[in-house]
Amino acid sequence: MLRFLLVRIASAIPVLFVLSVVTFAIIQAPPGDYSDYIRSQLINQGGASFEAADAQAQAYRVANGLDKPLPVQYVNWVVGMVTRGDFGHSLFYNKPVADVVGERLPRTLLLALTCHILASVIGISFGILAATRQYSWVDSLLSGISFLGMTVPRFLMALIIVYILVFHFNVSEIGSFHSARYGGAPWSWGKFVDLVQHVWPVVAIATFGGLAYNMRVMRGNLLDTLNAQYVETARAKGLSEGAVIMRHAVPNAMHPLIMYQGVVLPYMLTGEIETAIIFALPTVGPAIVGSMWVGDVYVTATFMLVLSATLIVGNIIADLLLALMDPRVRQYGEAS
């Protein structure tokens, strides 16, 4: 198992390198950089002439290395990460990128993991319920719920919830994790309840989309598994239907869902990003959009690299879980 893990980690390093190159190149592809944002701010808000604003913008480009060729900027960024753990300096936030990531990434991961756990538990339970009651009203109801979860855009659901909260319930504290009175307060039960009251729309929307996929996959796989010969053999031995389903059919129907865990974390992060942008929560989503808007390239590149790393880590975890559940996968990994 250790060899299997080391091989998967070693194969992930070149993938991460290629992703960093592609990400950095795509971000830098559009014309302009952060100095253009400074120029526009000096003209629009500072009242400076175009010549004076352009001179200050060019001086800023030189001082921060934005005038260097793209390969040089990329090499400096990667060398800083590898040798010093320095992800660069955020031009917009005027602080190290690591501080920006450290502020927003834990919140995003916590929200994404919460959504993932809820979507997995509820979706798998719904899938088992629908498969064991095929063509009943329960199956039809749950299939309709999964259809809505997979087809309705998450940003549309977020807009509807924002409209209802603001115009029908007069909720004014949109765009924060806590009310003003809990902002700097130590953690307590009241602060936790206040946090749930602020983030439940994001959790509900991302969970709704995730459970739809889990339910459809679980339902289809379990229906196929229930018709397998070894399941009929378990029934013939006199096992109860519940034991046949939960001990023999469900574990084997779970394999595709375990493989899906490799991509589900980035999927949940994406769902959180979409809804967090609508709700203006201080998480990864608004930071990525804002940094791309002003040309804060190191913030954008670092966040995109982190999202790529979550995809790779998720796939490694999925491979390990699948190897633990299926000896055939473990034997193949050790043999290779």
C-alpha cells in the first residue's frame, strides 16, 4: 500500500507542474496587468492626467517586476514557492499571497467538506431508497428531486434565495459570516448558530447539486447489483432482504461513487464559489473573481493552483479508499 501511495504521489508532481504552467499562461494571456488598474484609478478617482497616471503605472510595473517577460515571471514565482514557500505578493491586498490564501481557503474548504458530507450521506440514502422501491411514488419523487438538482443552475438558486431573504424577510446582513455583534467575539454556541444562519444558503445550494448526482449513480448501480448472481445466492441462503442489500449489494454498488470522490471536492469548491460570489462571502470565489478583474496575477494563479492540487489529492484519496475496499485494486497497485 505504501508503494502504491508513493507511485500516485510521484505521478502527481509532473501533472501539478503542467497545470501551473498552463494556469499562469492563461491568466497572463489577456492584455494588461495590475498597472492598468492603477492608471484607471488615478485618472477616475485621483483626477490625474493620463500622462501622469501612465508614468506612475509604468514605474509601478518596473518596481514589481511586471515588465519582465512571462517566462521570467513564472520562474520567479515557482522558485519562490519551492525554495521559500513564498507565493508572491498580492498587488491589490498589499500583503503576501499566502496570507490571502490562509484567510479564505480554510473557510472555503470547511464549507466544501460540509456540503460534500451532507451530499454524500443524503444522496446515497436517497439512492438506496429509490432503488429498493423502483417505479413507486417514492422513486418518482426522489428522481424528480435529483433531476432538479442536476439541471437548475446554482447561481440561479442563489439569486432566488437572495431575493427572498432581502425583499420578503428583510435580511440585511448578506455578505458576511457573522452578525456585527459576533464579529470579534470568542466562539460560543450563539456565535455558531449565527454562523449557520449566514452560511446555510451556500451549504443548501451546493449540497442540493451534489446529492442529485450521488443519488442517481447509487440508484443505477444498486439496481444492477441487486440483479447479480451472488445477490440471488445470498437470498437463497435465507438472508433477510435488509442484510442482502446492506451487506452485499450496497458495498459493491459504492465503487463508482468512491471513484467519484476524486473529483467531488473541486466540484463542491466550484459550487461554493458560484454561490459565495452571489452572496459576496469572503471565501475563495470572490477573491478569484476580484483578482482576475484587477490583474492581481499571483493571487489568481495561486488559488487556481490550489484548486488543481485539491483535484489531485482527491484522486489519490479516492484511489486509496478504493484499494482498501477492493482487494483487486490493491493487488494491481502493488504489482505495478
